[in-house]
Amino acid sequence: MTQPPNQPPQGGFGAPPPPPQGLPPQPGYGYPQQPGPYGQSGPYGQSGPYGQSGPYGQPQQPGPYGAQPGYGYPPQPQYPGAPGTPPPGSGNPFKGRPGLVIAAAVAALAVIGGTVYAVTSGGNDKKPVAEQSGDAKPTTSGSGDSGGSGGGSDPEGLNSGRQAGEAKVLWYKSPPDAPGAGAEAPGMWITDKAAVKAAYKQVFAFDVADGKPAWDTVTFPQKICAVTPQKSADDKIVVAYESGTGQRAKCNKLQQLDLSTGAKGWSGTLAEGALFDSTINISLTITGRTVLVGRAQSAVAYDIDSGKKLFDKAKYGDACFPTAFAGGSRMISVATCDASGSKEHDEIQELDPATGRAKWTQKFDKGWSVARTYSVDPLVVYSTNQDKKAWNISAFDSNGKFRSQVGFDENFGPQCGWALLERDLQGCKGVTADANTLYLPTDATTGANEIVAINLASGKEKWRVKSPEDESMLPMKVDGGRLIAYVQPSYDAGGQVVSIATSGSGHTPVKLLQNPRSTAELESAVFSKDFDWVDGRFYLSPTRLSGNDDSKGKLMLAYGK
């Protein structure tokens, strides 16, 4: 599918840490070690990822991608996807569908996140264990101001020399101190009143209008290791922080926060699972009133209001271990089954967020691994096949039935973070979907790229539009029938927010906001980033902090008219 997003230069503000030594180049999508998605390998003429006859493998049950091609070729190590020409033997993850898979144009994709061991899952039927009296707990501190501008002040003069038609920097904040190696800054949530940002050991909240502290900063005893990318309908999130320092630290301390007030709700400790089912790394997602906490090979669901345990998602069926989860309006689970066995494959399920019951299950053929969900509603899945160096993008209907798969050759370039040793289903920015269309950016090494609208009913291109500048344009969301996109800055111009009609024959980008030239360098320095457009304001923040004391990067920038 898409070419792996370009790797940012190392060491910049927001740049990801270099990959561990000794690992193969990372595809960024979580290439499977086992055969992937649908069933068995074997592109054209054999069944595809989903168990139907067709490209990849032999028939099994219908799988996600059928026998259609699973476009692929990740030229760069991190994210699969620059398609080449379909070679003989390429295929797709779903059996029984014609294979349209495109082979990878570059060397092998790394095996990421596909390893699962056949051991029973742990779990405990209690709600999160209450902290013992000796345990350190999160505290509130100070005014919540991390330094920068607020209340209309502009100490660094970022608005000086602003040209006609350029937006204002409404406010900006400096990052907290971070270790020399840098620190994670996951999550950015925008409410009616507050822009909230997690960074290292703290969660900050700023008034959306003037950047003044919205509530006191919440400081955790150890570094934050996971957050819910979503917030609940009433603005609740859950933050996970580490149990201590050093290599034995677990990412198992949970804290609910109210984004409206900064109030700390329930807290607890996630129990370890069985052997290999660790909490060294966990995932957090919210669907409705349920927060799902994923361990290495299982998950536990809690009521987001009370912390009461709702259910376990553990081993099931043919030695299937749930290893990755996505949330939002639907709860999605991905499992690896019969690891290292003759029937090794991935499965995807939609879960009832109240009970954990699987509403439906789709098998992928052997050799295919589910790497990303580009959207959960509608469900659009990106999968990879390491052996074939191929990728596939497929859509499913509300009952989990195969709907379509991207049926043309293109080098896509959404921005996806590293997925080392685990899969991060919701780790991609710069891709969005509405009920019938997927919007993906192409990858351009220089100059303007394009956004391609793909019909989810057929997998065919509906239209494409070129970036209005010689910089890449990334989809953000669909709002009121129009696609909102971010045009990245250049060395001599700030970024833009544009609106693109999703229907009709005209798709020329219409400028909504032109960021000032004075902040172009600050914008460009944010390599790994969160960005959003809410109520006429554009918010930008890094997902990783630099440990460089001389860095002039910001924790958050807010732009508006």
C-alpha cells in the first residue's frame, strides 16, 4: 500500500529514536513474522488472505482481502507500500479473489509484531488493583503552564512581521525538560475548552483561546508509556505510566483523567498475564464507555467511569492470541493463530464493547499480517506479506464481510510511527475515510504530492488532487462533506489548512488558514507530530520530545485568525 512514510532525520524535535541495533529495517506497519492475514501464501491463482480462492493461499474461510491484489512494496524499511509491477506469484490475503498484489520494490520488510507464543493468557477478574499505600501516585502541580505565550502575549515575537492573509500564532508552549535521549509525548486531545497534551511524565492543559492553563498540570511518578488516542463522549481519557525505572519497569499503572477539569478518577495496576503475556508495552483504546487495555497476548476491558472490570479478551479457538486492538466507534481486535504451526494465520474481529463477544471473525491467509487500521468505521485494513514483500489495503462492511480492496498501483505515504516488536493498529496520521471513500496521500520525495480518493465499494480511484504548494498535503478529517487537509510548511512559508470538496467534479483545495512564515522553521522541525483542526483553530504538537536543551521546539502551537 503506501510507501512507508519518509523517515524523519534523527535527533530533530519530535524525531523518533533510532531503531535498536541488530534489527532489520522496519517496515513500520508491523510486518508479520508468521504468514499473514489470510490463510496461506500464494498470490495468483491460490487463495488469498481471506480464505477464498485466489491469490494468496488456499481457500479457508473468507478473509479480509479475498483474492485481490494486496498492493505492495514498501521501498523504505519502515512502511510498506510503494507498488511496482505485479510479479507472478504475488497475491492477496483473501482466498478466492483475483490477486492484485504488487511486489515490494525493495528488500525484505522487517518482521514486526507478528510473533506470538502458544501459551495461555493470564487475566484477572478484578478491576484494576488499588494502589498500595506505599505506591507513588500522580500529583497536580503549579499553574499548568509549561512556558511560552498565553493571554495574548508573544514573548518570542512569532507574530512579528506577519503578512496580510497570514494567520496568527494564537499561543505556543515550550516543552518540559526531558532526558538526553528524549522522551515520548503521546496523545493530544482538544475539547470545547482545553487543548490537552501528554509529555514525558506530565499532562498539560491549555485554554483553547488564549493558551492560559486550563487546569493544574498532572505529574506522574514515572514516565507516561501509553494513552488512549480517543477521548470518551464526556472527555475522559486513561493514561498509563511505568511502574519504576530500568529494564524491568512495566507499563502497568493506569490513571483515568477528566479533560474538562484535570480531576483524577480511578487508578489501578494492570496484572501480568501468563508467560510471554507481559505488560512491558501495552495499548489503550476507548469505545463507548469501555477502555480496552491490551497486553502482549490478551486484553482487559474496564468501565471508563468506575474502573470496574468488564471482561477479558484472551486466547480462543485454534491457539489464537489477541495481540493488537483499535477503538473509536467500533472495537477491533487482531489475533495471531497457531503461531509457528501449519495453520498459522491472523484473524480480525469486531468485539461488543460491553461484553467482549466477537460479532464476527475474518481470517487472513497464511503469510499475511494485519499491520494498521486506516479507519475503524468504515473498517479499512492495511496488511503486509513479508515473504512476498507485498501489501494490501482492504475494506469490510459492518458485518465483517469483504467489501473491496485497493485495485491500482500507487505509492502512498501516510505518516505512521515506528511499530517495534508490537503492532500499532492506530499509529497512522494523514489518512482518513468517510462512509464510502478512503483518502490517502501519495508519497513525493520532492515537490507536491497528491491526495487520492478511493471508492470503498470498488477499490477504484474516484479522483485525486495535487497539493497547492511544492510540499506534501495530508488528509486530516472529513467535516460537513469536505475533506480537511494540512499542507506542510516549506523553508520560506508556513503550512496551510485547506478544504476539498468530496463530491462533484471540482476538487480544488480552498485555503482555510495560512500559517505565518515566521513559524515555518518551528513547523518544519516537528517531524513526528499530532495535528488537528477544531473550531477554526489548527493545533500542532510533537509526539516525541528532544532531549537537546538547545532545541527551540514547542510542546504545542495553536493557530487561528
